[in-house]
Amino acid sequence: MKPFFISIPHSGEKIAPETDWLKGLPEEILMCDPDRYVDRLYQPVIEQLDLLSVKTEWHRYIVDLNRVPEDIDVDSVIGAPHPAGTHPKGYHWSVTTKGYKLITRPMSMDLHNVLTEKYYLSFHESVRNAYDRFFQKGAQSVYHIDAHSMPSVGGKLHRDPGQKRADIVISDCSGTSCATDFTELVISSYKKAGFGVAHNWPYLGGRITELYGNPNGMRHAIQVELNRNLYMDEQTKLLKVAESQEVSRMIASAVQCIYSQLPKIQ
């Protein structure tokens, strides 16, 4: 057994009963920003290696698990600590990356707290439990991949507007969320699998890598973004079946390579 697990926080598509503003929206709006199919692409290698994984069935527009509950503004929550326009794609998405307005009337702070309790805290408890489980079994270090997907071209509000992106973007919060040798192993493994890889551009890492990555505490978290054009039609949001099978195979090759070089728990 090796102290290694994968989290996939943005592939869920289920709408919460409390979020009336999301009900009945057409698929091209609802599927604009989730990491659709990422769970499917990683599932074969998760099963093959019997890896621990942390996923969610819930849509990221409800609460974004790669943010923190304080990432809210008055456009989304009444009484929020931040002014309008500071967190449009924050903890509660008030607008999609394509500019569609999701939240037309801000929710109450009570509802914000309910959504946090029901959909945010349980996921993060599972991530913490994954770390704790390995340390309790005697691991000296724990290694964690947080798996995501990204548009193939940077949008106007991104750091790289109009730029074509690499197949894979590896992000370690500018070297602060994991040891250098783990970053190098992840980069080399995805390259060996056939992906073109970029490091910390255009993404530096999200709140999950910030919250859990602590190399001095022997917690090594790294974010892996996958180019959506490799496996899905970005306009229709439909899976490219043959291409997705090859991408899943390449992901399996990369994860197997990473896993093979990590230490076992004695």
C-alpha cells in the first residue's frame, strides 16, 4: 500500500434542492465550467491500482470545493464581506466563464451556511480523512493529486487570454504545496505518457492545494489540469469516445508511473 490518493472536486453534475436558480438551466449553461468526464477518465486507473479517491456528485456552481467559504461577495450572498464583482466565480458562482448570470438575487447568509454544511464540509472532511488514514498506518509522507480539466484556450478573464494551452498543466502553488521531487515526478510521468506539459502556467494551484499541501508537514498536494479538447467537444460538451479512451489510457500510464516510484507504508 502506498500513501497516495486522488481527489476530483469538479466533475459532479447533480443540482442541490436548495439551489433553485440552477434548476432547469440548459446543458450548455450548466456544463460550461464543470470538469465533465474527469472522474470517468481517472476511474480505470483508480480501480486498477485500488487507489483511494475523493469525489463528489454535486455541481461546482452550488459551492466550489476548490474555493473557501469566505470567497463570496454581495452579488452572491447578502452581508458578504467582499464588494460586488470581487468573487463572480468564487465559492458560489454568480456568472459562468461565458458570461451567463447564474445568481440574479443574492442568497441569505443562512442558505450560504446550509450549503457549506451539506456540500462543502463533507468533501473536505473526506480529504482530511484520506491524509489521516495514511499517517495512522505509518506513512512518513502522503502524496495527493487534485485532478481537474480546463478549456483548451484561455478566456478573456484568464491569465492567458486567447492562448492555446498545453495538454496538461501541473501546479504546485509556485513550489509551496509539495516537494520538488514530487513535482518533477508528476511532470515527467505525464510527459512519458505522451502529454505536452506546462508547469504553473496559467494555473498556480487552487485552494485545495493551498489548504492541504504542506511539504514541511509531509503533505504533498499537486493540481493536474487536463485540456478538455483532448477528450470532449467543448461546444456540445459531449465525449469524444475514441479520443477519451486513449486519454484515459495515457492518464493510467502517468498515474502508474507516479505510483510505482512512491514509497510503500511499512
